[in-house]
Amino acid sequence: MFLSELQNKDIISVQTGENIGRIMDAEIDSTGKILKFYVEQKKVFRKYFSNNEITFKFSEIEKIGADVILVKI
């Protein structure tokens, strides 16, 4: 799967069920391992975080579906 395919999916919090936003970038180490994803938040979710982007680790992904990515954040 390509990063561009992940960027077209909505990020959903499994804890709250809210749509957080979409992936806008990823941090990758020198071996090619994905360290974390950067998400541009929807305006509704910004009340929980002070800045306009949040991050989550690859290990926090619960499931990648056809249209959404479920994460533990």
C-alpha cells in the first residue's frame, strides 16, 4: 500500500468514534520504517489538541479499511 492511498482515508478514533482528519505526511527512518503519521485535524477535533496537527505511531493503527483507518488515539 502506498502513502497516497492512506492519505485518501479518514482517520477515526476507536475511543471516541470521531473523525480526526486525514494523513498529510509520514516520518520514515533511514531503514524505511514508518515512525509516525501526521494528521491534519478537522476543525471539530481541534478542541482536544492545541495545534492543527496530531501524530500517531504505526503501532496505534487498529485496522485499515476501504475508506477509514481506525486508530487508538
